[in-house]
Amino acid sequence: MDSTSAFIHYSTIALAVGINSIGAGIGEGLTSSAALDAINTQPSARGNITRTAILGMALIETAAILGVVVAMILLIGATNVVNSYYTGLAEIGIALSICMCGLVLGIVSAFPAQAACHAIARQPFFAQKIFRFMLITQSLLQSPIVFGFIVAFIIKFQAAKIDTLAESLRLIASGLAIGLGGIGPSIGLALFARQACESVGINPHAYAKLFSFTLISQTIIETPIIFAFVISLSLLFIGTISGGDNQAAILRGVIFLAAALSTGLGTFGAGISSGRTAAAACKQIAKNPSANNLISRASMFAQGLIETCAIYAVLISLVLIFFPLIP
């Protein structure tokens, strides 16, 4: 293992743990602060608030735990696996896939936990329903980092066979697509999950309507991360770039990076806007449950239009990947 590849390899290990731990640490701190405020507001609900906060912090740690798993995988047999500069360079894709989304997700995962603590303080007799609601929304919120982990795992085993710059760029692009593409949906899911938990606290009698709306809306908000995952897998399994390190091969690798940026940036606005739209609808359902059907249809129609922005970005990415306009 040469010094450059060793530096990249061990830096990837450090980033996988360090960056994800920063996000998880901030998120847990925000949850703890909200729990203390909620207990101060409603001391009689101390037990339920504490349980909700502890489980919420356990779920927030998902990003940090997956970061540790990635680091352990990279540490096993490091001297035998990283055998060239290009192998080490390809592992940058691992850092991108697990760290970019992990940092943001660790912080925003605190949103539903904070809202649930305050909702229990407001409605202590409905603590069980609020607790279950937080558990579901926060669990679904972890899907972006799970997709990132899968991509990082595949990159790890493909990187051992990389011996050209063009191929290294292909794996970096794969990590960039899922890492950048997961940020917007993570924020959107967190904004919606926070409002959903707040809405149960505002009107617990609308629980059934809010529950069904939440499951459907979170599925729609997650659509952009699925698009990013598809692009990442396309880059991973498209096959090797022929031509070694000649100009055309390197240009193909650069085109793959452009495809990753197209999807990653294209899903950013769609994920956040879809989450904000669903959050606004959730708030109105809590205030006026009788208008649930009308509000739900309007929200889903608006979210469907928002998702078209991500579809456009994915279409361009697919064209760049499978129909590159190069000699």
C-alpha cells in the first residue's frame, strides 16, 4: 500500500465514523434538550417523555452505527485490499455515500423526537399513541442512510479490482449520487415527521387519519432517494470503462460524475418541498379532520407535481450513463 492510497483509505475510515458521529451527537443533544423542556412543562409525564427521548436517541444513532460498521469493514484486511492508488481513490465514493447523508440525517432525525416529547407534555394521556407515531416516522426516516450503506458496501468490494482513473471516477460518482441525493429527502422526511408528531399532540382524536396520511406521504417523499439509489446502482453495475486511462475513458468517468450531480442536486429541492407540502397538509388535517380526504388529495397531487423535478434530473442522468455523447 503506497502512502497516498493509505492516506485516502484511513481518511475514509476516520470520516465514516467522525462525520456521522458529529451529526448523531448534535441530534441527540437536541432531543435531550427538548425532553428536559417537556419534563419541565409536564413533570407528571416524566416517564413517558424519558422513554420517548431514549428510543428517539437510539434511532438517531443509526447513522453513527452504520459509520462504525463501514469503518470496521474497511479496517479488515486493509493492507491486502488497498493495493494501488486507484483503489484508494475509488474509496472516496464510500466516504461520500455514507458521510454526506449521515451528517444531515443525524441532525434532522432529532426533529420528530423533539416534537414527540413536546406532544406528550401537551397530551400526556395519549403518550402511547404519540410514542408509536414517533417510532414509525423516525424509523422510516433512516432509509436514506441504509441505501447509502448498501452502496458503500458494494463500492468496497468493487474498489479492490480498480486499476484505472476512469474506473475510480465511476465509483466516486456512485457514492456521490446516493450521498448527495439523500440530503434533500432526509430533510423533507424530518420536516414532515416533526409536523406529524406535533399534529397528534394538537388533536390526538385525528390519530387514525394522520396515521394513514403519514404512511402514504412518507412513501412519496422517499421517492427521490429511490431515484438516487437507482442511479448509484446503475453506475456500479454498468460494467468497466474500456480504454484504460486514455482521454475518452477519463471523459467517460467525468460524465459519470456529471450524472451523479444531476440526480443528487435534482432530488434536493424535490425532497424538501415534498416534505414541506405534506407537513402543511398534516397540520390542517389535525385542525380540521372532517376535511381529511380533500386535504390529502390536494397534498398528494402537489407532491406528485413536485416529484417531476427529480424525474427530469434522473432522466438526464440515465442518458449520460447509458448514451454518452463522446467519440
